[in-house]
Amino acid sequence: MGQTIVEKIISAHAAKNVHQGEIVIVAVDGAMASDTTAPLAITSFRAMGGKAVWDPDKCFLVIDHAAPAPNERISNLHVLMREFAAEQHCKLFEAGEGICHQLMIEKNIVRPGHIFIGADSHSCAYGAIDALGAGVGSTDLAAVWLTGKIWLKVPRTIKIELIGKIPMGIQGKDLILDVIGKTGIAGATYQAMEFCGPAVSALSLSGRISMANMMIEAGAKTGFVHPTGLKLPYTFTAELPDVEAKYHRTITIDAAAIQPMVSQPHSPDKVVAVDQVAGKKIHYAFIGTCVNGRLEDLQMAARILRDVKIHPHTRLIVGPASRQVFLDAVKDRTVEILLKAGATFIPPGCGPCVGTHSGVPGNDEVVISTANRNFKGRMGNPHAKIYLASPATVAASAREGKIANPLKYL
Amino acid sequence: MGRKQNIKITGKAHVYGDHIDTDAIIPGKYTKTLDLQTFADHVLEDLDPEFKDRVQPGDILVGGENFGCGSSREQAPLALKVAGVSAVIAKYFARIFFRNAVNIGLPVLEVSDFEIATGDELEVDLKAGAVENLTTGRRFSATKMPQVMIEILDEGGLVNYLKKYGDYRLQKDEG
């Protein structure tokens, strides 16, 4: 029987051929936890009787969700993480180095074919490079530290075929928002997604990461963008599905017809074309996060904001996804263009996306953000309204002070 | 976390709608602490600010579709558990929340169809996977959980399970 990508990768780790519906225990290739999830994981690990992690070279800790620490309570959690990393001899990425998912891919830690478990729901981002990334909570992660293994149910897969040519100015974010609008927030629950079709080969790595990252917003356990056309700084063998692989359902999307898309408050699946909400006054624009804080995203914003100022009643916060991204954007003067336009840069990290610090919106303020979630209260204030869009749309909106279609500037 | 689960749980129902996300269960701004009471103090704060004062030990939370969608934060089921919630019933759960709840020893039951109103007295039989609405006399059955989850829940959570067995074990019928 033919296999999907998720069935192939799990089979390779389970040392037998598996198919959807089976429950298996697999050895994993790596485990990551952030400052939201690591402290509880450390507590659980010790309570399990854990003394040493199964493989220090495969365990990664990242201080990114509230980094640098906004208060003493969180600073002390960071101290706990540093002490644990030192004691266990595992790698810790310090505050300011970047967002966990960006680092796992950028530093070539996650590789194609891996099963990589992250204590963060957006770990499905690793599907951008044909790895099985799955998000778990702290105690599951502690169990991986202890055993090097996890139990998984082999999910069925939704195939999403992208046909046609992606228009200029349309980013991976617009494509995934369109899909989430079609599937709904629970449309892929307990399932995997596979993006395939002729339009996939034109996608950049950055665009692929945006798409894989947000599969969880449709409920997906994991997912993949077919590696056709994928370029990585090392040689790799890509896992593709068998021709006769069995899919739960297939969705076909004409990429040529995709417009800039926007998610409306308070759910990522409340998706409309930007023109349907264009003109809505905004107070605050945010470009960054694990979805859209890469060089390509900042460059796109700079194209729209070159030699102009953002609208006077709007503020723009930019958070590069990593220190490397920040440095690259300094070198090619993207940072200069955005600063001159009126942007405020925050350190690489999750920043305002998780509502802890670095730009919490005020009551009744309208935010347009490149993040992945707009649940009520997500950015720290339940009385704010959050729209989600691509970096191009967020930059155009900052320029006009209202939600705007970016295509006229490109 | 905790002890062996009671087989039967009785409590009053608190009914909410579909797609209750983890930011609604515990906002991200309260998640960064090891003081578990903080989670309970802010449980469901943006959805129903009075819930934390109304909930009584043993009460049962009832949701609709896709309960617990969003973040991987284990603080969400912990907030409910520490606040006194003894079980969560929903039409179906978001995957990570479902795992997290079992891992911390909070019973979760997937019941595809039910008639339960806030204030109804419920009896949950974990072994039989059944929910009885004592107020109306109606009975509903839950989808069977994978054996590995039943065993984890049986031990009161994954910490106790691994402390006892040291590793995962699979039953033969699970392949």
C-alpha cells in the first residue's frame, strides 16, 4: 500500500511499515523547549526521576517568548533554564538569538526526514523542510528528554494541490491564510497536511516556513510542503509520497487567483480578501514572529516603505526572527529603510505575539500583524482587535494608517 | 501530578461553546510562572471572568467542538485542574490539549453528541467511558481512548507513569 510523507517518516523511525490509524512509539531526532514550556518540563522531568537527558546533543532550549526578561519572575525562569542546560550539557539559545523555530531551521538542527518534537504548537513549521515537526506540551517534552521517544498516532493526510502561478506580491502567508479560511480552524484536526502541485516549486524557504508554521491553525498535527524546488545549504534526500498514497481528502487551489488575504478578529480562520476590509483604521502594525520575521519579509516591507513615513496615527514594530536575520537586514540596509520610515525594532524573539511584553496593544486598538494567531487577548489585551496578514499587507497598512492592499506599491 | 484517578466522578456542569482556545483558558501573559495557583486565578478570564469564583471542586467543564485549540501550553489543562475541574467533556478536542490533559492527569472525554446544560449534575464513569446527566437521566458514551492514554490516565498522569515504568509500553493490539 502506498504511503504519504508522514507515513514514510514514521515508518523509517518505527522500523516497520505503518499506516494511518496505528499507534507507534518512535525514537526522535531532536527536542526543543522555549521559556514558556521549558520550566514546567524541567519540573516534570525531575518528578519523573530524570537525572540525565537521553542525548544532550539532541536537546535544545530557547529563550525567546519573553526575551530579554521583562520582570524578575520571568528572569528567574530563564535562570532555571540556563542552570538546567549547563547541568545537562545541552545547547541553550540565549535571549536575542532568535525565535525557536527559526533557529532550529536556520542553524541546520532540524533536517529533512527528521521527527522533531517541539514544546510549542508551531513546531509543524519543520514541514517546510520535509521534516515531521509536532508540537507537544511540557510533560510530553520531559518524557522525550527522559526516553528519547514519543508515542504517536499515525495521522491521515489532507492533500492540498497548488496549481497555477503565484502572482507577484503574493506571499506564502496569503496562501496559507486562504487554505485556513477554506478548512476552518478545526478542518485538519488530528491530521497531517501535504502541500504539493506545480506552484510549490516556486516557493522560497521563507514562504514554505510561513505555510508549514500555520498548519496548526487548521488543527493539523504536522504537515509538509513537498520538497520540490527546496534549496538548503547542505545536500539532502527528500521524502516524497508514493504515487498511490491514500489521502483523506484533496483540496485544489488556483494560486494565480489568490489575492492578499486577511484574518479578522478573533480567529485565524475568519479569512477574507484584503479588499473586503480595506480602509479599516489601524493603530498598530507588527512585522515579525516565527511566521514572518525573516529577511524576505523585512525586505518586502522595505519595498513598500522606502522613502516614505508610516501614517502619523500608526506605530510600526518590527521583530527580526533571529540575530542572523537582523544582521543580514542591517547589511543590506533594509533596517535603515524601515527605521527611516518610522519603525521601532525589538530584539529577535516572539515579542508582542504572545502578549507578554514589547508592544501590548491598548483598549479598542486595532492591530494588523504578521503573526499566526489573533485569538481574543492573544497580544495581552482582550479589548484589542487583531488582524493577521502578510508582511506586504501589514507594511502597506502602516503606510496608509488603515488596512490596505499592498499590490499597488509593488 | 497527583494520584490514581477515581473511576467515577460527580460534579456540576459548566457549559461553553465551540473552539474554546488556550488563550481563552489561560492568557499567555499568565503562563510564565511555576506557581500553579496563578493559572487557576486567571482561568477562563477573558471568556467568563466569574468562572474562577463560581467553580466548585469536582465540577465538570463541557465544551463543544475543538476544545483547547491553539497553543501547546500545558498551563491550560493545569489551570482547569488547579481551579478544581475534575474532568472535561467536549464533542472533540484539539490534539495537543487532549494529550496535555491526559499527561497531567485531567480526565478528558470525547462525547460526540450530548444534552447538558450549565448546572446539570453529571456522573462520569471513566472505566466505562460513560457520562450520565443525573439531572435529566440521559446517558452518553465517550469515544474510547488509545490504550496508552488510558494507562497514563490510570496512573494519574505521565509523570507517575514514567516513574513507575521508566519507559513507554505498548499493548499488542496497538500494533
